Amino acid sequence: MSDVKDKAEVTETSEAEIAVHWAEEELVYPSAQFIAQANVTDPAVYDRFSLENFPNCFKEYADLLSWDEYWHTMLDTSDAPCFKWFVGGKINASYNCIDRHLAKNKNKTAIHFVSEVESEKVEHVTYQELYVRVNEFAAILRDECGLKAGDRVTLHMPMVAELPITMLACARLGIIHSQVFGGFSGQACADRIVDSGSEYLITMDAYYRSGQLIDHKEKADTALAQAAKEGQNVKKVLVWQRYPGKYSAATPMVEGRDFFVNDLLKKYYGVRVAPVSMPAEAVLFLMYTSGTTGKPKGAQHSTGGYLAYVTGTSKYIQDIHPEDVYWCMADIGWITGHSYIVYGPLALCASTVIYEGVPTYPDAGRPWRIAQDLDVNIFHTAPTAIRALRKIGPDEPAKYTYHFKHMTTVGEPIEPVVWKWYYEFVGKKEAIIVDTWWQTENGGFLCSTIPAIKPMKPGSAGPGVPGIHPIVYDNDGVVVPSGSGKAGNICIQNPWPGMFQSIWGDRDRFVKTYFERYCKDPKSTRWQDWPYLTGDAAVVGADGYVRILGRIDDVINVSGHRLGTKELESAALTVPEVAEAAVVPVKHEIKGVEPDMYIALKPGMVASPELAKKISMAIVTEIGAIARPKSVWIVPDMPKTRSGKIMRRVLGAISNGTDIGDVMTLANPEIVEAIQKMVQGK
Ligand code: WTA
């Protein structure tokens, strides 16, 4: 029996090591015009940031910031793998993103807020106005809520200018913000309130999505009720109004608990709040992300290290200059938005665009009209959005006269054919593309080309960015050489300033998830002994360019949004009839993958379309609409190994119509055919 089990496991894990065959794509070179204006053009940057010069190379990034007290120790490894950067330094993130720009640039637009409603005027928030609004809101946090440095506060906000204002007001006081993606459900918000121990929730009454003004306040009520059940009482809810002075939600305000920010602000007119000087290693924010177990984990990011890293990479990789108009179309509810809509661009005194709505609303020309009107010259988005825009409006970009110098893709592997459309049609062959690979945990980019130095290769992210040294291991810890055509588990050999400090409240899980696998000595305090496991499978070319193949664990990536299969499965299990649930990714033309759900019922329960719908709804309620399964297949039984493990690999092959391989080692091979018949109709 153990024989059979071993065999089954070998089949499951070997996917990380598959030999990869793909056509070498032709290199595409940056234009002379781009190079002439770029921030970094000297290839010596790679020497400055070599492993030999690690960790002192990162002084270059730290020196882009204004420190209240300069640090004395670059990297403290004494509590490895919880590394501390710029120890002894004191700094305030809000000061670095706002105050220090006022002397020269107070009139400059910091944020262009673009409403989804096309007839509404764009709101241009200058650095001076940002300063005033952040100060006044910080006064509310301090005086109405009694919040102080180190306290956590949960934000559940849509894409509006008030979101960075709220974040920067928190940062001004050293309050740790935890923004929950606006599209997530009240329940998901509750889980994050409870885990972070937040006593205050900041939200907005309503926002536009695909032409509808959605009642968002409703989710706050669910979140609070649920959090209370789990033992976390929220004292106050601060509600921003989408239209100041007017309430746009139908859900009633709760007397004594819910307060309109715009009412409170009247008391704080003209108040200024001194930025609190925070230790470099103080926590700036938490960003929850999916893991392999049901419970989302709070990636804990530092103040000094994180800000230095996102500022440095915004300058070197995003090529942001203060005079640029920069538009990252991600949501601030994800790490991309924190690093590359808010903190990086504002620390560099750029103008950053925040668009409220759906890229294809009211039509696929919308992003290009925004780009034309604001004269955006740096554009940043995910393959999902590119695929959608390509599908419905392939000829739209040509109708508008915008010019991008630089474009980014992030979040998922981009297929070369989609890359080429992005390059030719969106970038009009003028813009360079950087394919940036990284994760919530990383704070900023891991792999990408430096745009003026390295050519682009469609479908490959590029080498490690300055100071990041990737390495690929097989399952036994043997290095997979670059250029071998073999994939493996990609790790980073060294720590870096933007790397998260820990999982909030769960150091053990942090060590286990990211370091245990390849740690050379668990007692070591040398960084060399702690390679960081990214959880992605990758293949590295002879030229050092990295191609990411996807996750090696149970996390799936829908439209660039990471979902833990376990989270979806545990949501399905809230339906009383359900005994077992298994989620697998199924290929989707636009979203990359979608979750497909397999369900086995408790004995005596009967399958029906109503029940399938109920399960689907449970996922929407527990997690949010983005997690809605493509299909819910209620099967007579799950294919299992003899040790009782559900064979997701087999289910995945059935959903995708690919080869299911050898199933004879299963405990119940006959079930495979039955499921195949149900799903594929054959
Ligand atoms: C995937 C998003 C291929 C990868 C910043 C990673 C990518 C996960 C790329 C992290 C890319 C991100 N090419 N795959 N350029 N960028 N990924 O935490 O699987 O939301 O582990 O961070 O997305 O997703 P997360």
C-alpha cells in the first residue's frame, strides 16, 4: 500500500520539474528615444547590485528617501529569517510621499481621479491639496478614534482618491493600515478585521462598477456582525461619501457607530498633524493574501525597507520621472496598487492616475480616452485586462492620439501573442514593455528587465532586478542550471528591503511556508542559509531570463487575483449538504484560469441544479464574486489516492480536457470515467 501512495505522490510533485519546450521568442530592443530619457542606462548597475556588493548596494535606494534619523545598520540578520533593514533609521512614509514635495511642487497634480461615469469631471488633487486632506483626516483618526502608532485599522474601500488619502493619513501617525479589496465580501472583510484586531473600519457608501452605483456600506454591516461573532468588536465605522454631503447607499447608518467622514471633517478644518517619526522596521501596512490553508495571511510590510524598495524600483524599472503621468490600472486593494499606484509614484513626486471602474466600460476605448485626455505616458496593467481589451476592441487604441513611453504587465504569465498585441497596438511600437514578476509578500518587483538596458523577450519576465538573485531548485534541493530547459522551484537567494517581515501574528507559518523547504540550517543567522521559496515554478534561459509557469502550491490565479483553493473549498463546505470539495484551475481565454469546483455530497443528499447554485452563491458570499466557480460539478465520489488525498491533478485534467495520465494507482479508478462523462459528455 505504501508503494502505491508513493507512486501517486511522485506523479503529483513532478509537475514542478517538467521539461519545458517553447519557441525562443525574438528579442525586442528599446528605442533610442526611450534610452535617451531613461533613469538608468549604465549596465554597471548590475555590478553595483551584485551578490558581492550585497547588502550595501541598497544604500542607493535608501538614499532616495528623506530620513528623520539616518540608519546605522543596513541589514540585521540576527533574527533570521525575519530580516531587519536600515536599523536605527527613523522615517515617515506620509512625509516622504507628500510634505517633502511641497517646496517645489505643491501645485503639481499628485492624483488624477477618474470617475467611471464618463461625463463627470476628472478630479485633480495637487500635492498641496493632498497634504491638507491627509492632515485633516489624520486628525480624525487621532482625535475621534484615539488611534496611535502600531494600532491596526481595516479599510474596505473602492478605487477613489480617498483611499490613498486614508492610507497616507494612517502612515502619518504610524497606524498600520489593512486595505481589503473593495470587491471582497463583508465576510472576507470580517476575517481580516478579526485577524488584524482592528477596532475601526473605514469604508465608502457607494461606488460605480459597470455603470451601477453599488451600495458598498451594506458590506460594512455584514463585516461588523460577523467580526463580532468571531470576538472582534469594531467601535466605529467611518464612511466616506462618494458624493460629499450626500448619502448614496440605501443601507441605513447605525446611530453612534457609523459616522460620515465629511461631517467629522468640518471640525478639523485647517488642522495639521505632525508626521510621526517611525523606526524603519515599524509595520507600515498589512496586505492579506491567499495561502494553502483556509486562513488568509497578513503579509506584514515595513516602513523604511518597503518604501526604499518601491521608490527605487519605481525609478529604475518603471522609469518614473517627476514630470510623468503614470497610470497603473490595478486596484489599490492589491499589492500592485499599494506599491505602484500609491507609495512608489508619490515618493517620486509623479502624478498618479486612479480610475474607479471597469476598463471596458462603457466600451473598450475607455482606457485610451483616459490616456489621451490626461496625456498618460506610463501605463501599467495585467494580462487579464490586456486580453479583454484585445478581445473586444483590438483596433481601439489606434483611434486615439496618446503616446506611451513605457508599459508594464504584472500578475500572471503573459502569452507571447498577447504581449505582441500589447506592444504593437497599445504601445504603438513606441513603448517599451516590462514584464514584472513578483508577489504580495515581496513588496516590489523580483524579475524584470531594466528597460533601457536589457531587450524585451515576449513571455519572459527577465532576469532578477538589481539586488535580486534568483535560483531554481528541484524538489531535492539540487540547483537546476539556467539554460537546461528544465523547470523547478524558483527561489531568491538573498533577502531584500521590500520583502515582508513576517505573516501577521504567525511567525511559524512564515518560516514554514517560505523558508523551511530549502533552509540549510534552521539555527543559522546567516542570510545565505535562508533561500526564499516563492511557490512558483519557473524555467530560466541561458541568458538569465525567467519564465514563470505558475504556482507549485494550491493557489490559483484568476484574472491576476490570487485565490487559495482551500479558501474556496472551505466556503463550499459551509453548505450543509456538502461533504467534500475540490477546486481546480481551468483555462480561460481572458482570465487566464477560472476555478472549477467538484463536490461530493453527504450520504443521502441528492444533487440538483438548485444545490449547485447554492454552493456557487456560498462562495460569492464568503469570498466575493471574483471567486465564483465556472461550474459546480456534483460528482458521486472524488478520485482519491489510497491514502485518501483527493487527486486534484486528475480533476484538473478532466476540466481542461487534457490527458489524465495513469489512474490505476487510485483507490477508485472507476470514478474517473464517470466524472469524465459528466464533465466532457463522453
Ligand atoms: C503570479 C502580484 C507570471 C505568480 C504582484 C506569483 C506572475 C503570483 C507575474 C503573485 C508575471 C505575478 N508573470 N506570473 N509577471 N506576476 N505572477 O501576490 O504566480 O497577487 O506567485 O502579486 O502571481 O500574485 P500576487
